[in-house]
Amino acid sequence: MKQLLFLILMMVGVAAYSQEWKTNFEEAKKEALVQNKKILLVFSGSDWCGPCIKLDKNVWQSEEFKSYASTNYVLVRADFPKKKTNQLALEVKNQNLLLAEKYNKEGFFPLVVLLNSSDKVLGKMGFENCSSTEYLKKLQNLEK
């Protein structure tokens, strides 16, 4: 019985701190509007961009970011993988290109764009070699 209770508590804990990166921007905008959250749009080259991979490992996967993001952000990843084995569905690929035309004309990777629920850009930032705590504080400053 104790093992079952422990397993249930672990599953609830993991669910509370898990994060869901969306790939459909229109769905993300609707969710942000309904939940009164901001949209964190990340342009990434998941299989070729060293700073993108480091940002994912050091910040996006940190418990501190996951906890804050779960109540404040709808997460959207616009990924641009290069390896054939990692290619995205054509619909997602085309959407990401349209997002890049609108929010990332310079083609920076990684690029983090913070939007309000009405699709207004609040700020942008790239990779910074800092702790997840420092990076989160910089994201929070964009909110103001």
C-alpha cells in the first residue's frame, strides 16, 4: 500500500512540473488568452545549434523554470532541425517558417520571444551563459 501511495505521489509531482511545448501557434494563442498567460516562443535548432541545446538543458529543463512556466507561460517551440531523421511534419515546418518571417527575420538561434496573449511582442532575448535563475529573472524583466 505504501508503495502504491508513493508511486501516485511521484506521478502527481512529475505532472505538476512537466512542461508541454506546443508546436501549433494558433492553439497556443487561444490557450494563452483563455488562461491569461504569456506566450514564450522559442526558435531553436534542436539538432545542430549548440547554444539552443545548452539553453534547453540548463534553463528549459530546470525545475525552477518548469515551475514558473506552468503558471505563467504557454510554451511554443519553433524548431528548425537539419538532420533528416528529425524533420518535422510539413504543416509544422511551414508554420515555423511563417513564425520566423514575423518574429525572427534576422534568423537568430536561439531566439526567445515573449508575447502577451494578444500576440504583442513584449521582448526578445537569445542565449546567455548564466544560471537558470538568472535567465528566468531576465525573462521576468521582459514581462514588465
